[in-house]
Amino acid sequence: MSASFDLAIVRCGELLTLGGRSVGPRRRSEMSEIGLIRDGVVAISRGKIVWVGTQKEYRRRGRARREIDAEGRVVMPGFVDPHTHAVFAGSREGEWAEKLRGVPYLEILQRGGGILSTVEATRAASLKSLTERAETFLHKMLSCGTTTLEIKSGYGLDLSTEIKILKVIERLADRLPLDLVPTFMGAHAIPKEYSDRFEAYVYQVIEMLSTVRSRARFCDIFCEEGAFGYDQSRRILEAAKRAGFEIKLHAGEFSDQGGVRLAAEFGAVSVDHLDHIQSEEIPLLAQSGAVGVLLPGVSHFLMAKQLPPARALIEAGVPVALATDFNPGSSPCLSMQEIIHLAVRDFKLSAAEAISAATINAAHAVGMGDQVGSLEVGKQADILILDLEHYEELPYFFGVNHAAKVFKKGKMVYQDR
Amino acid sequence: MSASFDLAIVRCGELLTLGGRSVGPRRRSEMSEIGLIRDGVVAISRGKIVWVGTQKEYRRRGRARREIDAEGRVVMPGFVDPHTHAVFAGSREGEWAEKLRGVPYLEILQRGGGILSTVEATRAASLKSLTERAETFLHKMLSCGTTTLEIKSGYGLDLSTEIKILKVIERLADRLPLDLVPTFMGAHAIPKEYSDRFEAYVYQVIEMLSTVRSRARFCDIFCEEGAFGYDQSRRILEAAKRAGFEIKLHAGEFSDQGGVRLAAEFGAVSVDHLDHIQSEEIPLLAQSGAVGVLLPGVSHFLMAKQLPPARALIEAGVPVALATDFNPGSSPCLSMQEIIHLAVRDFKLSAAEAISAATINAAHAVGMGDQVGSLEVGKQADILILDLEHYEELPYFFGVNHAAKVFKKGKMVYQDR
């Protein structure tokens, strides 16, 4: 029986399907199994993947109305970026220059810099200007191969600005050929007007939950010293669960506040950062079912002395994902390719592990593991053709964009020239 | 009197002319003077810059047959990449993965890996395949804003392959809208067949000089322990000078072999690497007139423990330039934007210093300081429009390509979409 496909990407020198035996995120040695098919073909109908195999099988099996020749290059799923703060006003390049000269972050904060300067700028910005700025960022991400991303609110820290940011995400989803996953992160920092009334702000965040519920899938909390401690995070999590949110947590970026225990208790979908996680908590994290999202752009940009225990996490069975954490303070990086390079260089992931982490595991980190993140029949046809012969070259040839063509739901949305 | 221009790039939010008071490379605080004109215009006729000024002056002064709107963005000279080894066969991503797993380079070398594996592959490759491969690399460089680059031979290590590589560079220069500066680097390593006859290979390199002279402007030597020591380098330099070559030197990458003294004695145009330069040699280097070319891609890729004394070099008056050192073993990086990011992060150059180092000083490092590297009247119209509002964002938003449009000799040769 011969099938007819809308589109086939043929002559894929290395087709990385990321298909796996398990339905869930990939753990341990599964992270190295990227489903490589040499001389492969991926076929698409109505925006979905309908067939994957070798060129030889394809010649026997089917025919597509349109063929795109990958010319022997690497073809793989679009990147999923499961942790970004992409909607903000202003930028903080001057602050980074100060940090590099050795000015302490506390001094920068006291002068009105740091995250609260982004909050101030974002509050003052119009919906339109915020949308236009973020659209520029997301276009760049798309051109670097990201086809699905999570975006957090959290530069508002008041109800109206948090809603404004979530509305920007809705507009972006309408305008761009990207799947966007919105996360409410009112618990990102303590706003200036609450600086001496911390508990009142925790109450405020809990108050906001029901109003923003319809606009966000996840609720995230910056569980950290100087931000939201164990008890405060716990109260917000209880309310968020009641309101029907799925849970993400920032935990262990600068200190360990017991975020992993909270994640396990509340069934978090992901726990992100993990630089300062205690080794006792690693098995707990592995059992919890949460994806561990590592953010090598932050370690790189802030020249962190302590890195997350990536190898120990993988060996313990934590499904590890990678994200840009795109934000103006600690990771102004839009490219998952650069993140893969840094994960290999700094966290000692293999190229295959980093690719699993940036696709299938990242998809699970945003609750979309059944729709994107691998080239398997029934999933969205979110596909990259990279200007590379071997996938191991992806982290190796660093600092440039290797995306030659990007497809979202079977449509070509970016092409290099 | 009203002038008429072929082309004007108008509404440059920040026009970085890199124009300076001195004709030579920029030293000390001059490296921070990037000639910023807000709301600027640069006008072009017959591929050269004929006028630079503000929008206001332009309205009074002239008119161009064609205008390109920079839409308030950053406009600057094309990057000059003064140190690359861009013509080679094979790649060595597997070797990097081994290094990251802790396998010593010596073990890799003994198994036939390392530089000699690239030599073997390059000797076996056809002129055509070498040209096609390098063309792909150079297209990527161009899309990242490099408009002039130096390319070294040195993966042949025998006369016929060294000539083949220099011929590839000639073909590339014919095919691509780039100024290419060819360098003969027969003294890059000791080929296998000479492994126990080191002196015979030095003699061989000296023999090659007259034959390759017409195809290369510079002669470069890897002055390093395990490669060419002080005495051997000295003999090659004497012969190269006699043959009419201008001089470049690899010095201080892993050890100090007195390369700076040689550079001073032989009037080298540039001394490159400098990671292990002795502090006593810095004033000598400053007096020598040579440009000090730093290679942050190498430090990053090899995770070097010792970095070059960038600040001390600048303070001593060494004109510092930056380069990718694009090569398969120690810096598979094609983008000068990534190099600028790393120079700011790791070598603590300011954004302005790094931009001077990647343009005007890099131009002097390849003996083209009078033709490229700044937007001054009479120079080539090699110009970038970056998708940025402020030049300080260039090192800050890292890992992506910010080039929106690239012009070579007044012609648009790359455009982002």
C-alpha cells in the first residue's frame, strides 16, 4: 500500500528522531539514544509527522506531493526552550559591565539597578511596545531553531502589569508560528512598595492567582534566599494547586531552600536551576517525576563558581532538560544552540544528551511531551534542517546559527540564505 | 555646494566610525574612542566612504541616489578577522568530546588525532573539496559581519599541499565578496615524516619560501615548545624577511619561547596568542609596533587556565586586536561577535575596546589599516547594520548573530530576514 504525504524532507544525512521506548522524559542512558537514522526521510501531512524511515524504505513506501532536499545534512526536532522571561522592557548591559569590573550586585541593587529596574521599566511600558520588543526576540529564537517556548510573567509584581505581560504572551502566540506556554510568576521578586511588608506581598501573589488563572498554565516561584523561602513558597504552592495551576519551581540557583522537597510534595512538572542542590535531594528529585531544567547560560553569563551536578542528576535518573533562561539580568541568550554548546563544555553533557535535553526532555518540562520534542508519528512537524553533516558538530562549531531551515507544524517559517 | 552620493545609510542610531586621531592602530585609551555619532549617516560612492556625519548635516549637505534606512540601529565597520586557519579537511568534534572527558591531548596525538589528523585529511582532499568546504565557512563568517580576514596555510606541511591551500585562498578571494589576506605557515607543526628529523623540516620550510612567496603576503611561525623554538624560528624569520614576506608570529600560546623578542627584532606586524607572555616582554612588545592579537575563542574552547594579560597589554600601549583563530582543533568559532562577547567576559575588555580590537586594530594586524577597519572618508565601504539599539548590547546579547545587513565595498552582500 502506498501512502501519499503532503511533504517529505528527504536525504536527511543524520535524522535525529529522538524517538524513544518510553513515553515520558528520557532518563540516564536513554538521554544518549537520539534515534539516529542515516539517510532518513520524515514525512508530514496536515502539520503532523505521519511517517519516519530510511530513504530506501521511503522509495518503496510512499510519495510526497512536495519534497524538500536536506542535502545530506542533520535533521532534528525543533528546540523547546522550557524557561524564559522574554517579556520585559529595558536592558541591563551596563549592569553586566559593572559586574565584570567587580561591582557587587548589592551595590547595583541599592542604586536602583538589578531586577527592580526591569520591573520599573516593564510597568511603564505599553502593551504595544512590550509586544514589539518580545516579538523581535522571539523571531531571533525562531531563526535559531526554537519552535516551542515557555514564557514567564514576573516583571510586573502587581496585578495589572502581570496581566499585561500575560496578554503580551497571548498576542505573541497569535502573531508568531511558535507554541508559547505561559507561566505566572508573580513570586519572582519582592516589589519596592512591599520591601518592608514581605508577608503582605505573599498574600498579594495568592490573591492574584485566581485572576490570572485563565491566562497561564503554570505557576512558578523563585524559591531563594532574599526571594521566597520555604514557608512562603509553600503557601503560594498550596493556593496555586487549589487554583488549578501546574507547578514549576526556581530552586537552588544561589542557595538551597528545600525547593526540591516542595517540588516533590506538590508534583512540580519541572525544577529549574539546581546549581546549589544538596546531594541528598537528588534521589528525591529523581523519584518526584519532575524534569530538572539546567540553565548553562546563567552559569556562563554570571561566571558562576558552582555549577549544577549535571552528571549526578543524570545518573540518579533525573530527566534533565536545558533552557536559555532568556532574561536581561542573568542570561541574555536567545539561542538553544549556544546553550547546547555551553552544556557540553561546562556541564560535560555529551552532544546526544544535550540534544535530548533541548528537545524531548524540554518538551516534558512544559507539559508538551506528547505533542513536540521528537519526530514521531502523530507529533507536530516541528523540524530543523541544520547546516551540519554530523550532530556532534552542533556543540563544537560554536557561536553561530546552524539552522538552515525551520519548520513549525509542517510550514517553513525560517530559511537561511 | 551639494554633493551627490551613490548610496547613503541613513538614520544610524549609533554610528560607530572608529575614526581616530592617529593613523596607526589604537593604543591605551584610544581603544575606547569608537567615534560614536548619534543619528548619523554614512555616504558611499564607488565602493568607498565619501562622507560621514549627522542626519542634520546630511540634510543640508548632500543627497544620495539611494538611501538605506538603518531604522535607528547600530551601524559600524565590518569586522576584520586577522587570524584564521579556515582551509582544512575533516573536523575534530570527537577529539573535543574526549578532551572534555579528560583524555590528555598527548594520548589523542599518539592515536593519530590532533593537528596531524587534519594535515592527513587536508593532504588527501582535492582543491575543489577544500574550496567548497572553506566557502561554506566563509559564507557563515560573512553573514556574521566579517568583511576582511586573514587565512593561513599550514595543514599541508609539504610544498604541494601548502601551495594547494594557498590556491584555495585565491579561489575563495575570486568567489566571495571578502578581502582575504593569505599567510604562509609551513612552520605550523612538524609533519610525521620529519618527526625524527626536525632540523631537516626547518630547512624544508626555508626552501618553500621562495616558491610560495607570490601567493602569500605574510609568513607566520608557531613559536612554541614542541613546535618551533627560538633558534629555529629565528632562522625561518631571517629567510622569510630576505624573501620579502611580512611577519606574523604565534607566540606564548602554551609557553614563552622568546617570540616577542623575535617579533621586535624582525618588525612583525602582529604577535598572536600571548597567553603566557612574560611581563618583562610587554614593554618590548609595545615598543615593537606589532599588534597583539588575542584569541578568546581558544581560551574558551580549550578551557585555558591562563589567560593573556589583556589589561596589562593595553595599559602598556600594545595595540590589541581580536580574532577567531578559526581552526578545527582549538577554536571552531566563525563569529567575531562571539569573540567580542568572550573578550568582554573573559579578558575584561570594555565593549568599546573589544569593538576597536575587532575592527581598526584588526585591520592593522593584517596590514590593511589604511583601507578597512573604520568608517572614514577614503576607506572601503565595509559596513554592518546590527539589529541592536546600543553598541554595548553587542557583547551582552550573546550567542546569536546580530548582523541585519552586511555591505562589502558598498554592495549589500548579506541580509537577515
